[in-house]
Amino acid sequence: MIPSSGFVRTTPSMEIVDPITPTDIYEPLCLEAQPNKRRRKKSIVWEHFTLETVGPGCTRACCKLCKKSFAYISGSKLAGTSHLKRHISLGICPVFRQRNLQMPDTPGSRTVGPGTATDPPKKRQRVSQGAARIAFDQDRCNREIAKMVILHEYPLHIVEHFGFSDFVRSLQPQFSMLSFDTVQGECVAVYLKEKQNLLNLISGIHGHVSLTLDLWTSNQTLGYVFLTGHFIDADWNLQRRILNVVTVPSPESDYAFNQAVMACLSDWHLEGRMFTLTVDQSLSNETVIGNLRGLLSVRNPFMLNGQLLIRNCYARVLSCLAQDALGAMRETIQKIRDSVKYVKTSESHEDKFIELKQQLRVPSSKNLLVDDQTMWNTTYHMLVAACELKEVFSCLDTVDPDYKIAPSMEEWKQVETLCTYLKHLFDAAIILTDLRYPATNTFFHEVSKIHIELTHAAMSEDPFVSNLIRPLQEKFDKYWKDCYLVLAIAVVLDPRFKMKLVEFNFNKMYDEHAESWIRAVNDSVHELFLEYIAQALPLPALEEGNEGVIKTETSQDGFQEGNLVSTVDGLSDFEIYINEITSSQHMKSELDQYLEESLLPREHEFDILGWWKLNKLKYPTLSKMASDILSIPVCTVGPDSVFDTELRKMDNYRNSLGPMTLEALICAKDWLQCGLSPSTTNTTATPEISKAIVKMEV
């Protein structure tokens, strides 16, 4: 039966009725308009529904198949046709659903639902260029799942979880789910591909690679040595990459760290290319440190006799100092922590606290938070916020008699003093949380500033301040003496400061004894520069077409090739000696020229690596030295561990993985996050070619 207001449209395959309906959206009707006088209906739903008047101003739509009635017109409102479409297209109509199951698909048939024989046709959609349908690719999906597992640290057996499997199949029924072994293999494949990219990047650098060594532990007493490489690439960008995660059965062994370092050097073809090694002395004893120093001296014998071993991690030193300061006021801090808990764990308590704060007009904008004692910065922030609200805490018992743990005003004063010195440590540590690891020159001023502040505080006339800070100053002084030389050399290579900042800070720190400290830095800079000159004088450097250089090979007529100096007079070695001295004098003047030039004006966003990149032709040897020095790391932990108060532990899931899989997951995540671009790496190079390049650079 066809509504009287419809019309018939003829198609090549069949004749169908194409009724016209007002619209598919809700819109009010004119009170004067009558249903039988409305414009003709166009919606396809009228092939399946008829209109029935059930009362004055009330019309309902009735399904032709199941006879179910639906609202259509009620008074002045139009219900629309969306709910009618859903009744057919979603298979809600039982008669239509049963008929659909019995009818085969035939060419030219009209369909309402996907795959049905009588569904209404979908509107033709205009497809924009570039939005073409992408063919399903199982291998690509496998790789993407592997990257997802790596980047978000999902367990490998997530692919066997029912929820994940159902979710993926709902998106793409053709996808064949991976097994544990398959996804593990895919993750290792991603790791190997990214490792080759990184090998290619390292092979293209002109300088050395510095390493940091960090130790994680597990409940099974296994050790996991994280070795991270720091270097400046060919485009003068500072790079930081985790190179290896070495499983160590006995981390307390005197040579466990040596073996891990050797494995890293061999794996990445860095024999002879390691520059410095930064460790954390809290992880090892003097014997282990001595063994590592000996390894560095053997692998890098020409660099200041092994003095470029940094024995302490800057972040862990700051963390240790903060914990000592907090520990000295443990009881008072616990009172504040309990007070914050009292307010934050009860809505009624917090409401009273806020109301009292408003009455007292305390201008604090900080939020109270209970600290996480595994991260000392959260305790610092809790104390700062509580100090700003000390007046509210002091008066809280007047509106809440149950509150009885308020610190005294003297205790609040002591906590404020503590926060003053914790702020110095916090400001120094926050620099390390930047994902773009800062160049080494950044740290000289920061470290010396903390040293000066702690030294002055330790000599304070206030007994509370001196007793609190003196132990911190003694610990930090040991760290300063261990690392000042590396940091000072780095700041000398900053054209904004050179030796001037060293002289300025040392005069503030040591008064009449400053001269000896300044001379030690100046001598070390020149000694190191001479060692770089020595590296530039091997035979291959003398054979690169340098005119006027005497060669040691003789021709048959007794004269040297290209020269008229006889080899029988015994002075050929003298000529080479004179040539080397001349070259040394020329190269040495390069350092003197740099130091004598005026300082650059201090800029807030000065790019020191960009400056050396622009001036590498003017200072060829000094720029190589700057490339190595400015990439020396002072911190062994990642940005997310800077404020940790405990050593990192490997969780039980990761601990259950094999060493190769564990290393692949951790390293590949770090590399994928860094995002090696194809423009800076040659992904088609083979391992053999990469190894040859490394040897050629050496």
C-alpha cells in the first residue's frame, strides 16, 4: 500500500515508491496545516510505514510489517523520521529481520542495513582526494601494536587479553590476533631497526661519547645496569640515548660495572671513543670506583690521567641533601603532614578550613596536597603550601575542636627557614627534568651558587641554621671537589664567560686562596687542549696533501719524494720534529686567541652549540674539544627520576622477561620517544658498513 501523497519512480531494476516527508529533523507545524495537505514526503522510510490519524491533531506512523505504531505528529510538534529509520536499518523490526535472513543478496536490490537485501540505499558520499580507502595490512598492524606495547609499557601478553582482542576485532574483523611470542618478536624487530638507526647516527659524529652508569635492583637481588650515551652529533645537537640495559647477577661484585661498560663499548663499536664516565658513588665502594677509574684511564689514556671520571650523580647528591634536611626536622614535618591529611581526607574538615581561610583573608593561592615520600619535591611543595596557610592551621582548633595537632609558631618559623634552603636544591634539580638535556656549561654557576649559599649558612650565627646546614655543606663540598674541574672547563668554553666567571666565583668562594684554584683550571684547560693537538698529529693527518710536510718514504735515487732533502744526512726526523712543533704552536695560539677575545653579551636564550657550529672553522681543534666537553653528563638518572628518594626497582613483570627482551623494550622506548629522523640517519646501512665507518672515524 502506497500513501496517497507519494509518487512512483521507475528505475532500471525495479519500480519503487519514493514518498516525500517534511524533513528528518524536528520542526514545528503550522496550526492551520493539515497532514493530508502537507508537501509530499521524500524519506525512504515511507516504503515501510503508513500514517494513521488516531485523534484530533495526532498522527502516528505504523510499520507495514510488524504493525507497531510510532509517534509522528502530536499537536504542533513533528517527531521526525530518525526513530523510524532505526526501526528498519538496525533490524529492530522482527518481521523485517526474519525476512532479511531468508532473502539472498541480488544485484540491484535495495538495502537498509549492512548486508541485507531490502535495506534502503545509503546516500552517496563525496570522497575527498587523499581519503581513499586504505587496504588492510596485517604486517603494518603488527608493527603498530609492537610500538604501542613499547611506548606505553603494556605487558606483552596484552594481545591475549579477551578485552583487547574483542576491541581490535570490532575495529577490523580481518585482523589476526598476535600471540605472546609473535608480539615479542615484533618488539625485538622494532628495537633492531632503531638500533641500526642509532648506530648510523653515532658513526657520523666527529667527537667522543660520554657514558652514565645507573643501577636498578629487583626483589630477586638482580642488578640492572643502565648505560646511557651522551654526545653531540654532526649537526651540533646534544643527544642522549640509553644504549644498554645489562643484567648483572651480582651487582655487589667489584668488577660488575666494568663488565657492563665493556659490553656497551663492544656492542656499539666505541672502543677508543669513550670520553668520560659518570657514576653514582652511593651505588658502589672505593674499590669499584678505583676499578672504573682504571678502565677509563686504559680506554681514554690521554685525557687528564683519568680525572674525567665523575663519581657522583648531581640529582642524587641534591636528593641526598634534601632528605638529610627533611630528616633533621622529621617530627615537625610529620605534624604538618598529619595536619594536611586531617584537612584533605574529610570534606567537612576541608569546608571548615576553607571557610576559616576566607574569614582570615589569607591570600594563599597554593593547594594543599599530601606528599609522596618517595619524591622529595612533593614534600617541599607540601611544606611551602602549608607555611602560606599557617595562620589558618593555627586557628583551626577554634572552629574544629577535634583538630589538636597544630605546630607551634616556632616550628612554623623553622619550617620556613628549611624551605628557603630546599628551594636552592629544588631550583638546581628542576633543570634536570627538561627532556632536552642541558649542555655541561649550564652547571658550573648553579653548582658553585649552591656551594656558596651552603657555606655561608653553615657559618650562620643562628644555631638552628648552622646546625641544619653544616652537614649538608660538608657533603656538598665533597661533591664540588670531585666535579669542579669538569664544570669549570665547560664554562671556559662558553664564549659569554670563559675564565672570567671562574675567577669571579672562585674569588667569592676562596678569597685569598682563589689563585691556586683558578690556576688549576687554567692549567687543565691548556693541558687538555695540548692533548687534542696530539690527537691531530698521527701519520694519516700528515698524508692528506699537506704541502711542505716531509715524508719518511725514500725514492730509489736517495731523495725524498717531492723534496730535495737527502735522507742520508740524518736530519729527516728533525724536519718532522720542526713541523710538529710549528703545528703545535699554531694550534696552541687558537686557545689563546679564544681566551683573549672579548666576551659575548649574555643572552637569555644563547645557543652555545650553535655558536661552536658557526665557529668550528675558526677554532677547528678547540671546537672538537668543546664538542666533547659540553656533552659530559653530570646526572645518571632520567628526567622522571630526578627527585626520587629511593633507588629504582625493576617490577616483577619486567624481571620475568629475558635479558634481550627487557633491553629491547626499554631501549626501543627511549629511541622511539627521541624520534630519530630519516634525514639524520641512513637506515639502509648494514652493520658491517656502520662498523667500518666507526673505525674510519677513529
